[in-house]
Amino acid sequence: MQDYPYTFGISEGIPTHYDNHITRTLSVMAGQFADQGAYDAALAEGDELLYEVYELKRPEVAGELLHGISIVHPGLVGDEYFMTKGHFHAELETAEVYYCLAGEGMMVMETPEGDWAVEELRPGRVLYVPPRWAHRSVNTSRNQDLVTFFVYPGDAGHDYGTIEAQGFRKLVLQKDGRPQILDNPHWRAPAER
Amino acid sequence: MQDYPYTFGISEGIPTHYDNHITRTLSVMAGQFADQGAYDAALAEGDELLYEVYELKRPEVAGELLHGISIVHPGLVGDEYFMTKGHFHAELETAEVYYCLAGEGMMVMETPEGDWAVEELRPGRVLYVPPRWAHRSVNTSRNQDLVTFFVYPGDAGHDYGTIEAQGFRKLVLQKDGRPQILDNPHWRAPAER
């Protein structure tokens, strides 16, 4: 961390300067993919890398902006695309901005009240996730990484537990070779929680 | 403004969706360029467009992220490059993130205590402006627009008056055809204010 301004480049999705490199493999996503049999079979073959995050460290307080790069690798668990765990911000009233650098994908989002939205990610596109919206990146390409640059308020924090318990309302599955947005049969509506 | 997530593309520096388009011409920069004679002569020729900002509208509260595109056009006033007014955030303890999309330039920055920094802007580079640092974009190209995507906290606000009164400590001038960072003879140090 430094209190002077700084710049960095991004080379093949990797920042030329970063503080943390987080990796998430299949095993941390237990219960998150819809097809449990396919998940168990995939895990038996190996604990594959699903996604990586490169973070620049800043004080985790309001006024600062946490930022970095997310890379979701291509792949399928059954017919469900590789994706991030997804989360609400612990400080729910905080937004996030994404700028897509490479690949193709979708951001799956929902509010605590059960409103949902899915937006496409393509290189050169900006996505605004307003306050209150949980968000998960899904890589819908067969062979390219989905690379995004993200910015969110320093005090946002992460709430992974809610999504781990309830899932997202919508799934993105490959059907007839194309991504389709479908209801998640395991989703627990707010009234059922 | 909408409370649902949204995406937009950026075509030749212009967002495919925006709420405000701000234009700044020579006449709003009175007293900001070092060479007053060159400024007066340029203004006599016409009130040229220096820079433009495309903003997406969001509530101006903490937790939201204001974002948009800044375009600084190429040009000189005497031997000083076209640049933005530059400002502190009214809420001083707020940061800003820039992602450079096109062109070449420099961000001139300083704190209320008189610390200064100048960082280069190039396509594909991220710049982090920590809380407390005033910032001004300077286009150092002879013929290309400097295009940046910016993100800052919703409650940051703008303080233009301090810079209008004191200037930035450093100027970026064209010398021997190249940008050079020089002391601003008109800058008023904190102790002199």
C-alpha cells in the first residue's frame, strides 16, 4: 500500500502491480453448482481453478476505492458455466463498477427482495451494479478467460454466506451450445428463509 | 437514472448511454494557463473546446459510484498543453480511479500540504488517485484525444475554487517538442495562503 498516487498496466489480464492474488478452485464452491452429481464427478477428477482475483490493497474505509482484476476461466460443471461464488456487500448500500477487458460472460445479480437482473459482459463495456445488488460473474465463452476490472467502495466488505445459503435466483446454463438464463430450482425465495 | 443494473459501451470515447454532457472551453479557464498573453491571444481567435465529460447520473451519496468518460482534446496555449480545470474533492477524504482508454497524457496531482505527483496516462493503464489529492488531466499528444474512464465516490463533490485561487504546483509544458514537468511560478504554497 502507498499513499502516493500510482499507476499500473494490465498484461494478459494480470496487473503489473498488485498486493493480493486470490485463487478459487472447485472445492470452495460446494453446493453452488446446480448439478451436484456433475460437481462431484468434476471434483473427483481434480480441484480445478475456476477464477482468480488480483487486488490492490487500500484501507478498507469509506472514501477509498478497492480495485483489481477478476479472471474467470472457461469451463463447465455439467452444463453450468464456470462462475464466481458471488456475494452481497456486507455494507449493503454500496455499488460496484466493472469494466470488461476480455472474453464474454454475464453478471447475474439480485436484491435481498428477490429482484433479479442479468447483464452481458463484453470487452469495452461498463457495468454498473447499484447498491443492494448481489453479483456473480459467469464465463460463457468456451475457451477464453473473462477478464474484468472492478472498483468498489473501501467499506463495502463481502457477505458470501447469504448466497451460499440461498443461491442465486437465476442460473446460466449452456443449452444447444448457447448460454441460457434459467430459474434455479434450489433458490430459496425471501419469504421461505 | 435507474435503480436496476445497466451496461454501456464506449464508441470513440463516447458512452452509448449517458445523462450529462459537459463541455469546457478556453473562456472558463481564465487565469489557469501560465502564459496570460498566449491565453488572451488564443481566446481572441475563438473560444475553443478544451475538454468534455460524459456523466452517468447516480445519487450523490456515499456508497454510490459516480462514473463517466473524460475527453481532453489536443492543443496548446503558448507551450502549455490543453488540460482540465482540476479540482480537489469537496469531501477531501475520497479517492478516484481512472482507466485510460486512448491517447497520452499526464495526471498532475497535489495535496493540501503541497506534496505533488505527476503520473503518465496511456491506454490500458489504471491510475489511483488516493483521498486528499487534487487532480488535473493534461493531454500531451499533438493530435489525439486523451480519453479516460473515471470512477469516484457518490459523496465526493468538487472543490474547483482552491485550484482556481492557488494553481497547481507543477505545470506540464511542451519543450523541444516533448512534455516537461516544471514549477509553476504563480503557485501559492500553503504557508502563503
